[in-house]
Amino acid sequence: MLGWSTLRDAPIVERDALSASKARAFAKTVVARPELGVTLMETRQIGDLSIVVLEIEVPVGQKPVNDIRKREPFLLVFGASDAQWPDVFALRSNFPTHVAHLNAPEPGWPPRLCLSVLAYDEVRRHWTTEFYVKSLREWLSATARDLLHKPDQPVEQFLVDTRCTLIVPHRLGEDGLDPSKPWAGVEITSTLFRVTPQAEAQGPHAQIAFMLLITPPRQHGAIAAAPTTLADLCALVDRDGFSLLDDVDAQARQWIKARQRDFTPVLLLQVPITRTAGGDPERYEIRAFALDTTVERLGIALGILDSKQPAAALIRAGDGRCDGTTVVLEAWNVQTTLSRSMAARYNGESAEELSYVAVGAGALGSQLLNDLTRGGMPPSAVVDKDRLFPHNLARHLLLRSAEGQNKAECVAHALSNVLDGIPPIKAIVADAMTMEWDVLGGASVIIDLSASVAVARRLAIDAPSAARRISLYLNPSGTDLVMLAEDRDRTVLLDQLEMQYYWLVANDPAFAAHFRSEDRERYGAGCRDVSGRIKQTSLAVHAGTGAAGFRRAVADPGATAFVWRLDEETGEISRTALDVRPMQPLDVEGWTVFVSASLREDLIQTRLSKLPNETGGVLIGALDMERRRAYIVGSVPGPRDSVGCRTSYVRGSYGLETTIESLCMRAGGNLTYVGEWHSHPEDATTEPSSDDWNVQAWVSEAMRDEGRPGIVLIVGARDMRFIVGSSERTLDLAA
């Protein structure tokens, strides 16, 4: 490696003799263009390095904060390979060395300026001499006024980047990298090492004895050169009564007592970096310093072991303790493993801990959970009964090595290995339709990714848990992503949200093809061995959209429901929000009848619009026979052959069956005819007349063939009356 004096005193050559093309162009341009304010002093060449010495004029203002002069001399070093930024060395002996964006001088070297944070590969394509002169002048002018480092820029690093990097656990101390435990340094490459507990180390590894220290705060400014001895390091960090050598002495004694004499000592320092003198630390820079010795030889150097009898007991350090100049070390960059909070920060997310159980680890579920985990929000458990088959790999997070294995176990294992310091994600291999409820534990949210109505209903209604339920799934063609999110207090459950979603899809022309099934691909011989044709590119977009939607839903205490549509041609995503409101429950004849708020409002307005005559129509909804729940979400107006007068209403039939079939088909067959409704005039109550009971008998008879109840609804001025079988219940409209 060339020394500074060798560079400075390299042979002088004509500028055309410079080997680096950029150096020749630079010298030629500054001579030809005196208006650039650069005076070429001399050009030199040594090996493949071309050297340009110059003076540059600098606008420093009337009262510069930092000592930058109106003319400054510099030595520029260009490499013939043009692989990196040309080095810029300040030649003035008293050039300021405390300022930011400056590499502090190594012994025997002048300070070196850092003109840009951009990689040279990104700059090279638009490089010109004028650009480089401008960059240098702007650096000097801004530094003179102390404006180079912007207030919104992160504070500068403490030490230059070095050759080797060490990966350590993000937790430093008893719950992470505990110095009292034996550790191993596992070589990944010649310049990259990973710290792991010695008991887990496989293959060749070094035994490491760690020392963890927090140094006194350091104000950011010039970036220090890497120390090469323990004495150099002490000079960098010792201040305010802090003595690194004293701490190393004490730690070495502990290592020796712990029988770690043959271990390699590594000092792991956390350096608090402040923006201003005496300010609060804005970050902690972690650096490792590997001593080129063993604990035993370090003990001898420190005078705590007898050099003639190193295996003997510790001795008291006397005045002969070394100052660290003979203890060689190498500075290493440090990367910490990825913690939950770090992952959230890198993703621009808040680092909120959420205990949630995911039910379903299929194509959408595995990728959505991957997005959440990498954003710092991993699930506490994953539930799925299925195994991974070859066709799943077209759209699944898992790899071919997991073929035939349980999805829940493999997904939980994969996600557990993303973040360090989180409890292992629990894998629950169980059928969500029969699983025991204790698997939900103390989760605050259950995310349903099963794409099963049956599972969603069971989770929403049957599970004895206070956890909020949120369901995400794709439509059959994979163009739309649906999210239904209960409110935090669970006043609007998933089944109610599901019904309101069906009614939206059935009535909005934009969703006419929402439930249309595209061609399906057979992957086996069984009648159910078919899979939908959905693009992985589309599913990946939906997974990201769903993960972001889940985060927003969790942060919002209210109930929400959205449908996102992806245009696979343009990549555009549109969002439709549902008008989510609680559905009013009424217990009638052993059934719980839920009525949507929008239906109540619609029927009230329809009645008022037809006064003084009666009016009516048919009721649309769904029936859950297993749980004896009836959901009424909408109505179809009476057809044109209906007859309404002041005291009666006769519902016609012209085209009604076709209208109902079309509407229910657009809802994917999830809605159906559930009964009839009609209004009573202003001066009448909702007390059913004999004609009303006849209608109820007719509806019940019509529904009996399918084993379903018949529902008749009477709308009056003050209430609504529901008749199911022989029972009645009223709903006060003023409530």
C-alpha cells in the first residue's frame, strides 16, 4: 500500500502523460476554462494512479463558521480503472478536521473529503469535469457556512467502513449476546462472519470471548479512521473519566476465570452519536474490534498474567501494564439480526406488537403473512390442516423442499426465521371446522385466510373468544380482494359484514362478474382435485394490499369492509368501501332475524313514497339453517302487475322470478328469496289482518318444501312487525 509521501512526491509528468483518462480530461478542461476558478498546479503519475494538484476558488461568505479559505489547495487521485470516486485530499496543514462528510486523517495522511453519498457507478455515466468542480466547490462553500449536513440528514457514522463484517444478535446483554456465555464466530465468506452460540456452531469456527461496552457520547463530524491497535481505539473513545483499557483489564480477568484463555477477544462497542455537543444521542453505532491475540496473551500484555508462567493464577497489575500499543486489532463493521422493531422501521410501519392467530396458510395466506411478518407484525400461530402439493407451488410462499409437509408447520417455521427475538410461531395442524378453541389462546385478533364461508361463520359465531375477527379472501377469478373486519367491540360480526357485502355485489353493476368462475385446472384424479387459474403476479399484489389493509383495520376501532379490484392489464387498483352498519337482531319463533339498516331505511322511504296506498315486494337475504339465523339485506319491488290501494296490497308476479334469480346469481348464489313485505297505511298499526295471516300461511307453505321458514314483514308508521311461523316481533322505528 502506498504511503502519503509516495503519492505526494510522485514523479511530475505532463498532463497528457496521465494514464487515467478522467485525470487527463480534468487537467485539460480546467486549463482551457479559467472561468471554472481552478488553477492547475502540477500533474504526477505513479503506477496506475494519476495525480492532479490544484487550487480552487471558494465563495466562503463574510464570516465563515468553519475555517475554509477563499483559495484551497487539493490533491486529487484518479485510478486508471475508473472504479471509484477520485480521492480528494486537503493539502493545507491546518484544514479543519472536525467537520462532517470528511474522513479524518489517518496517521501521516491529510484529511480526505467525501463529496457524495451516491455510489460511483451511479455517477459515472453523467460525469464531467465541470460536475466534479461544482461538487468540490459546493462542499467547501457549504462547509464554510456549516450548512453541508442538513438538519433532516441522519448523523454521520463514527468510523469508516471496514473490510470485514460481523453479524450479531440484535439484543445485546443477558437476553441476547450474553458475554458470560461461550460464542462462536462462523465464517460465511472471508470477510463475513456470523456470531452464534457455541453449542449451535457447525463446522470450523472461532471461539470468541465478547466484551460489551457503551462508550461516552460522541458528536458527529469527521469520520474516524479505523484503529489498528488497542491504544488507537482508546484514544478514540476515552473521555470524561471513561477508560477503555481499565474495562478491558477487568473483562480479561473475567475471561480468564471463566477458562476462556484460548478464546479470541472481541470488543463490541456501542457508540452514542449526537448531532450537537451535549445533545441527546440520535443513534447508537455498534462496532466490533477483534484483537489479534488470545485472552491469555492479552492477559500477559496487560500484566495480569505472568509471562513466564501464563498458566498460573492472576496477578495484580502493576505499573508495568502496557498502554495497548502492542495489542493489534482489526475493526469490523457490525450488522445486527433483524428484530421486530427494526423490520417495522425499515418498512415505514409502527412497531406495534399484536397477538393474532392466522387461520389458513394457502396461497394468499402464506404470502400475506410473509408480508406482515417482514413488516414487523408476525402471527403468534398459524392454523391449517392441509399439506403442500406440487400444484400449490405455483402460488405459495413455500419451496419444493416442503412438498408433502404440513403447510402450517412449514409456514410457521419459515416466518419464525425472518425475525430474531420473537417467540417461535406456533403451528397448529388442525381442521378449522373441528379444532378446539383453546388453540386461539389469548389472541386479540383472528385473521381468517381460509377462503371458506363455513370457517368464517364458525370463527365469527361459534368461537368463544373476545378476539376481533378479520377475514380476507379472493373472488373466484382472482381479480378482487375482499376484506371484512369486525369492530373492536364486536358489535358487527363477520356474518353481518358478509351479508352486506353480498348485497353490494348483487346490486353494483361494476361487480356483475365478481363471482364468475374462470376455467379451472385439474391437478389430480379426484372430483375435487381442481385449482383456479389465478396469476401469481396478481396474487402477490393482493397479498401486499391485504397486508396493508389488515394493518389499517387493526388500527381502526370501527368495523370496515373493502373490495379491491386489480386491473391485470394496467396494474391499477380500485377500492370500493362498504357502508358498514350493525344489523338489528330479533328473536322470533326460535330464529334470530338480522335486518340491515339500509333495508330498514329503504322500506320506510318506499312506504312513504306510495302513501296513502299500501305497497310491498319480496325480501332478499340468506338463511343459516345450522344456527337458525335469518339475514334480510334487501328487497325487490313488486312487479308492474302488483296492485296497491288504501287498505290492501296484492303483489304481482310479472318477471319477478327472473329478477330474483339474476340478483341472487350475481351474489354467487349466497342470497335468496326469504319472504314478503308490505306496508300499512298511516292510520293503521302493524297488527296483522286476516289477509296478512293468509299471506304468512302462503309463504310458509311455499318455503316448507325446502324446510325453510317463511318470513312476512309489515312496515308501519312507527314500527316493523316480523312474522315467522305463528310468532311475531316488532321493531320500533324510533329506537
